[in-house]
Amino acid sequence: MKLEFIIWTLFFLIIAGQGFLLAYLLVSRPNLDKRSGCSLAASVLAFTIMLLFWVGFWNGISNHNILYNLLFYPIPFLLGPSFYDYVTKITNGHSKRFSFHLIPSSITLVYSTAVFIYWIITDTLFIEKDISDFFIYQLHTISFVAYSIASFKAIQKKLNTIQLGLPDDFSLKLVRISVFLFGLFAIFSFTNFFFNRVLEIAIFMDLGLAVLSCVLIYSIGHLGLKQITISSTDKKNIGQYSKSSLKQENTDNLMNAMVSYMEEEKPYLQCNYRIDDLVNATQIPSHHISELLNKYYNQNFSEFTNSYRVKEAIKILSVHDTSYKISSVGYDVGFNSDTTFYAWFKRITGLSPRRYQQKKTPI
């Protein structure tokens, strides 16, 4: 056995150990929504077990242990549903019919159990291993591709609703990175299966899949540890709207109408712009505006309008050099004092207006 191979094996085993630890942390994290934590933990566990399977395959364990292969069959079917469940939770605030998505994994688990019992009794398999491997691995690949596409559509729809540059958009961008990585994993899986199993052309992408699994373990774990989900404090805000008269099918239309008005008319450029002014312009009741802003942005009206003002200030600072007088920018975009402008700008961008302008100005 080559030294390089031993090093790679140890490397993946260490990552797998950290994957189990991350899964535990995600489930036990007190300020993380329980459903989201479980979905992320299940995704991390699925990648971790798949990583261990590849390590076993490289070391010849899977070739001599039928139970090893049968246990692997249902695991990848958990990956897509659990990851998609989290994405729908973060984009819609809820996810439906999760148990329906577990049917393939459940059926495969029953099949694996039946095959193992039959093998113990007869010392033979009622379906040849190559045939069952081909069929199951094909379904694994289809599952990866289908759920990666569904996850991408869900996050893209949310990003199209929420305007770029607002605070919550940063969280969604991090989720989109994980969705992109999962899509890349699906493409690698499809390519590996198609060439090796369908065309029977030997290409070795197992290492690439293993490396991507490691990246996804850390990426998905990062989402949970950074609390990019509905925290326990947010759930209180959602609870206060549990008896809302707003119907789900109307919320997107109302939100789009409100955002369109803000972008086209730019009323936030007025100092002391109030929620009553937005009510008069859009004919949306103030309590519905508050509910919509909480649902889509996790913001109140002040945070919502000041986010637009900062976004407008960024446009001004981006086209002027450092000689431009920053003190006038805040008033131009609707803030009623320099102090308020500086505080909101740094809160949203992480930089002071002057520091931001210096970074944007070529040296």
C-alpha cells in the first residue's frame, strides 16, 4: 500500500469523524430550529457515511462484505430530501410532505433487509449484485440530480423575490453556495455512473466525489453553526402571525407590489418616511406590511427602508472618488442625521462609509 494512499485514507477518516461531530452539534444546538437542525444533520450524516463507504471500497472492504453494500443502498436516498427540506424551510418558512420524500430510502431499506436475510439463510443472492448495484446506483444519481435542481429553483425563486443588497440576502447567498456544491456533486455522480456503468469506460471520479463530500460536510455544517435558519427568537415573531388573514398565494403578489413601488418610486429618499406613507401608496394595511417584512426579510419597517437607503448610498459612493463629501450622502438618501447614516451603513455593510469608499476607489 502506497504512503499517499494511507495519507488520503487517514484524511477522509478524520473528515468523517468531524462529520459525525458536526451532525451532533447541529441536532443539539439550542438556538437552531429543530427541524432545520435535523435536516442539516441528516445531510451531513449522509455525506459522512458515503465518504466512509468510498474509504471502505478503496481498501477492499466492500468487495468482501455483503452487509457493507446493503447498508449503503438506502443512505444516499436520504441526502437529497434532507438537504431540500432545509432549503425549502429557509426559503418558504415551512416544508411540506417530507415523509413522502423518504419513500425511496424506506423501500430500499426493506429491500436490503430482505436480501440480507435471504443471504444468511441460503448463502446466495436472489438478485445478482452487479444488477442490483446498477439499478440502485442509477436511482441514487437520479435522486441527486432531481433534488439539486429542485433546491436551486427554490433558492433562486427566493433570491428573485428578495432584492440583492439587503441583509438577509447574505444568508441566502451562503445557502446558494451549498446548493451549487450539491449540484456539482450531482453532476460528478451522474458522470461517474454514466461512464463507468453505462458506457463501461473506466474513469475514476471517486476521489473527486469524496473531496466534494468533504467540502459539503463543512459547508452544510457551517450553515447550521452560523444559524442561517429560523432561530428560536424568530419563531416568536412567526407565531404572532399564526392567525393571519393573509393567504399564502397572495403574499408573493403583495410583496412584489411593495418592492416594485419602493424600487420604482424610491419613497425612502424622503426623510421621516413612515409606514403610513407606504400604506397610503400601496393600499396594503400596516399590519400586513409588518407581517410581509417579517416573513420575507425578518425585518421591521425601519430596517427595510434603511436597507434601501444604504443600497442607494452605496451606488453614490461607488461612482465618486474619496474627494466626494460623504456627509451629504446620508441626507441625499433619506437619513435625517450623519450619526444615523453612519450607524446603519456600518451595520449593513460592515464598513464605515469612508472605508467603503476607499475600498471602491482604485489606487
